[in-house]
Amino acid sequence: MSANPAAPAARYVPPSIAGDYTELTDKQKQLLAIAGDLGRNKFAARAGQIDRDAVFPFENYADMHRAGLMGICVPEQYGGWGADFATYVMVAAEIGRHCGATALTWNMHVCSTIWTGQVADDLDMTPEQRADHEKNRTVHFKRIVEEGKIYSQPFSEGGAAAAGKAPWGTLAKKVDGGYVVNGKKIFASLAGAADYYGILCTVDRPGATQHDSMYLALQRDLPGVSMVGDWDPLGMRGTVSRTLLFKDVFVPDSERLMPEGTYAQAVMRWPHMFATLSPTYMGIAQAAYDFTVQYLRGEVPNTPPVKRRMYPTKQVAVAEMKVKLEQTRALFLQNARAAKVDPTKEVRLGMYATHYTIMENANDLCRLAVRTCGGQSMLKSLPLERMYRDSRCGSLMLPLTAELCIDRLGRECLYEPGERDEEPAT
């Protein structure tokens, strides 16, 4: 009697970025399916070349525009998906597991729509401000949905403004019909690639503070806008984050992304607006784990089908990675669901803790993956080496670097708003 033919070997199937812990809506399932299909079949194959050449992923953006993802957080009445915060961050993480630079730059674009859309809708405005904002954002959303225009969000200036400790050094002087902008932004992701730069600046008036903030869209080809410096970093090379300079740039009133002063209100009342960078690194963390499992099972494409899973040291390492990954995912999903205007103190502290955990654990998971997979993992022909470099960048990114998260956590855990220590007696 002949032996039964061997059954085809099962293969590891990477799980949903949300695991099996969240009941997804139909819209979330659809968007995650679109992102996963683009990531697996297009973005992953391009990621290595984008990294090597330090070039912006234009092809990926064209694919995302065709799929409607450029308008993921544009409200439905303007032709977008109308995705909420939780939906967006899950989709961003899914893209991040295939190409970190694409996910991170896409975040800069999508934030322009989240801040102008969901966040702005939750803020207090006068009827005149609300009408003006509605008129302006209709133009911005049309550019994105119908024309495929790319927006960015240059933030850093090299001083204390990005950390919320000082007014923006970039100034917008009010003139008839608009503003004249002077200043600079460093590490300006999408420099030279975005069609519009969403610039955070200070209205130029005597005694201006952080409350005199301005959020303007500057078309990249306006007279006085220039780009300087080289771009050859450790990781996230496809973000092309060069320095932008603004010299007497006239910007019409219609390019306000928020009414004057509204950004300062958003900072206080919508803290999760700054927690949109970490989903990219959640995706990288998942990708590092996925690669390790596939590698130990002998299932990584273009490598010999050699199994290494039978060694106890490898099994222990993967178990450690799984524990860290699930701890990270739990906080990621909890934080995503909690995002809203005027959160409680505990939710705000949880946001800091989550952001810190994702940024630090992503790099630690990549470290464990490199150690576990061994020498081949350092080859640039495989994606793990790139994941490791990309993951190291997360904890350095303003406005919530790892250090700033710890600083705010320590202070806000111990002090209630307005509390001060008594001066020691002399």
C-alpha cells in the first residue's frame, strides 16, 4: 500500500495589524485591505531602492491617490473616506510594515486633513471663523481628493517651539489680503515633493506668544520658498527632510488651514493630534516580528529554505519578541480608541506612555530580530537591516520625542494643573 502523499506545507500568514482583539468596522476592513494589498504587492518591492537612493516614494503616492487613500481622513461630504483617528492609525501602521518612509511621509499629509477636519470641528470658533474655515478647507480638500495634491507639515525649527516651549520663530505678518511669511523649517519631510507646505508660524505682532499661532498652506513654487541642504541620514531616507527657507513669501488669506490662534487651542484640547507618528513604528515592529518568524521557518523569499526554528534559543527569542509586540499592540489599540477632544488626565498620560512605548519597542524588536536571525539579517538585500535603521529614528521625532514623553509623564504624574512647589524658607 502506497503512502499518502505529503500534505502541502503550511506557511506563516502575517496577522492583521489590529491582531484579533478589535472588532473592525466594514470601513476599517476595506481600508486595511487596500493598504495591505498596496503594501505587499507594490510598496515592499520598492522600499529597498527608495532607501538606497534616499528619494521620495512618488510611485507609492500615485498608487495611494488612485486608491483614494490620500483623502482617508477628508470628511465624506468633501469626497473622502471620513476615517476617524482610530481607523487612520491602523491603516498607517499597515503601510508602515511594508515601507516605513511611505507611511511616515503619508502621516505628514494626512495630518493636514485631520487637523483641518476632525480636530477643527471639535474646537471653539466664532461663527465668522467657522464660515471662513469652511470656505478655505473646501478648497484644500478638493485639491487632495480630486487633484491628488500632496500636503506636508514642516514642524521643527531647531529651537524650543516644536516642543511647545516658545512661539514659532517663523513669522507671518498680516497684510492686505494675506500674510508675508519669513523663517525656516528644518527636517522638513516631503521637502521638494509636497505641493503645499502646511507651515506653523507666529502672527508677527508685539508681544506675540504661543497663542498667536498660525497654520498656513504655502505652495511650494511661491516666490521666496527655497530648499537647501543635503539629505543622507541613517534611516527614513525616503522622507527627504531637507531645510525649507521662506523669504518674504506672500500667502493669501484663503490658504489658512485653521483660523488665527486656533492651533494653540487644538494643542491644549486635542493632544492625540501629535500621536500620529507612532503608527508607522507600530508597523515596523510588526514587520520585524513577521520577518523573524518567516526567516526561522525558511520562508523568506530569495533565501534558501533552511529551517532554524528547532533551536531552543530561537524559540525563546521569538517568544520574547511576541510578548513585547503584544504589549505594544495593546497600548496602540487602546490609545487609538481613546483619542478625542478634551481627554481626561489619565488618557493624556496614557497617550504619552503609548507613544514612548511604541517608539522604543519598535527599535528593540528590530534589535532582537537582528540578533535572532543572525548574519544574513545585516545584508541590504533583506529588509530587516532597513527596518532596524528606520526604527531608530522614531524616538527622536518632535513634537513627542522619547525624552519629551518621559519629561511630561514625570511632571504631569506628580503635579495637577496650576500646582507649584512652595519656595523653601530662607
